[in-house]
Amino acid sequence: MPIVRSKICGITSVEDALIAAEAGADAIGLVFYSNSPRAVNVQQARKIVASLPPFVTTVGLFVNASRSEISETLDAVPLDMLQFHGDETPADCEGFCRPWYKALRVHTSEDVRQQAARYAGASAILLDTFVSGVHGGTGKVFDWSLIPADLPKPLILAGGLTCQNVQQAVAEVRPFAVDVSGGVELSKGVKDVTRVQEFVRLVRSSM
């Protein structure tokens, strides 16, 4: 079975970034969306990125941000990848000289297939739980049977993943990567070292 990567999203401190890196996470996510309880500003993000050892991918998450806002963030913070988690069109995601992927909230299998096909320039597609009016971070699991087998891009699975269900998720879905935030937290924006370590260990042992 191919290697499944793990991303710890919603990192808000240097301490939590190092917890994720030392646990063996492949990537961390920084949320540049002020309405999120896990949001970071540019100054926080710079410190977090500077603290990381090599080979940990830094992902900047944006929700319906303006092009100028994204560009200003990239000028200040050396991010490796971009995650678009709002209502962005394919054109909104292009042109930042970074690989990027699009988050889609799952309604139906056919809807996911049609939406994914639109984002031809994406490096991957992230699937998350649909909750009306909420752009992710719900902590709720969606029906994995709705994931089409013929997605045109690598799949990043999100939505309510925890230490209790991630091995089942990997076995059933066979994603390229899994993305967790609330499932490894003590409180919103504060990671639990034991849960982070266990989550990454379980993903690796699923292979």
C-alpha cells in the first residue's frame, strides 16, 4: 500500500509546530482566516515557519481571500503550498507561484466528481464535511462511500478524523494524505502532544 501522508492543521504556536514535526507529520497547516478560532497573523506564522526543521511542508489555508491579501502573506511568510477552503474559482487559485489544492465539501458523489474536474491546476483535492455556512473545521465525519473512485487528483481526506477512526479511514478510502485539526486538540488551536503523536503513528502503521 502506498505511503499515506499526514498533515496537522490549525497550528497556532511554535510549540505545536515542533510537536507535529517531531511526531513525524509531513505537513502543518497555518490558517489565514480571521473568523477561525485557529487563525494566525503574519508575525505568528513567520515565527512558526522559521522554527521548523527541513522537510516539513508548510501549507497556508485561505478562505475567500483577495489576491492582494494572499500575495502580501506570501511576501512575508515562506509557505510551500496553498490550500483554498472557500468558494474560490480555479482562476482564483492560480498565479501565486506555489502548488495549491482545493478543499471541497462533500454533498454527493457526482457533485464531488464534477467539482474536482473544474480544478485542473490543483495538486490535490481535499474532501471535507459539508455543514451549511461553515468553511471546514467542523469536527464532523462525512460518508466516505460518497467519495468517487475516479477522482482526477490525489485525495486528501479531512473531516472529523481522530485517533479512533483514522486507521479505518485509511483502510476504506486509501487517500494520498489525511488532514486533522480538532481531532488532536486540547482546545481550539491548542494541540495535544499525545494525540498528535498517536495520530501520526496510527497513519504510518496503517500502511
